[in-house]
Amino acid sequence: MNTAAARGGDGVAGVQLQEFAYFVVIDLEATCERGRRIYPQEIIEFASVVVDGATGEQLAEAFRAYVRPLHHRELTDYCRELTGIAQADVDAGVDLREALRAHDAWLDARGVKNAAGGGGGGGGFAVVTWGDWDCRTMLEGECRFKGIIGDGKPEYFDRWINLKVPFRQIYESFTLTEGDYRPVGLALVYLS
């Protein structure tokens, strides 16, 4: 977040300027097994919401695409229990390349990709994740493994905001278990 005062601008000291018109929050789910690492781990759900950078309000409906795994086609009991994703969902899913195309078209249809940047001049939108796993580990790794490069994976997934970083700076006195943020007034919300 930029302030006019910090940048030496003409604005009123302390006024917050939004760097981005929108935040594209993504959450990926992948094949998994209790107590052991599987290889290759594959994305089975690609979910996203768009948040207005000025109001903090979620825009319209969420995006969700179920992705059909190629290597571990049968979800484990643990994976189904952990993610809430049914075998029928992934069986009827699309491949990762198609999920990426559909998400890109979804953003385009909502004007997110063409949005002018906010007062900070940082561009129209930023991808936001909870940790680096979604973009750095899972999406990047699977795209490389499956040869989805160039125009297959949109460039905006190469940079993201990891919300764990500012969260830990602000709430450094809290010791939180993954997924339990009630002590700071946050709750886990499932996309419907």
C-alpha cells in the first residue's frame, strides 16, 4: 500500500492509495495422500474470486473449475475428505490448460484484465494467495511437468501477493495453526 506522503505526492498525509483496482484471490486443491507425498501431485480444483481493491467487496460469483488428473486419476479417501471434492467432480473435469483458459476468459469477461491501475500505478490487478504453494509450487510445477508454457499459463501467475507475509507482520503475537484464524476475527470460508 502506498501513501501520498510516503511517495512525496501532493495528497493528504496518510491517505491510502490503492495500487490495484482488483485482487484475484486463487485457491488450488491437489491430489494428496495421508502421511506420504505423491508424485506428481496434480491440481484437481482451480477456484478464484475477485475482490474490488477500493471497497474490499467480492465481485459477482466465484470461478471454479474441476481439473481431471492424469497420473493419479482415482482420488484417495483422504483427498476426498480433506478437499470435499468428489470423484465424479474430477472425472467430469477439464485438463489444466483448459482450466487456465477458462479462468483467463472469466477475468476478461468481468473487465479485470483491462482495468486501469489504482492511484499507486501498479496495474489493474494482482494475484493473491495464502502462501506460495498455489503459484510457486503447484501451478508452476505442474505447468512445467505438463509442458504448459508460453501462452498456456498466463503471465500474471508469475507474480503474486503472499498474504501470509503481511498477516504475520501484523499478527506476530499470535501463534496460529494452519486454517484457524479465529483469534484475529477471521474465518475459513468455502466457495460455493
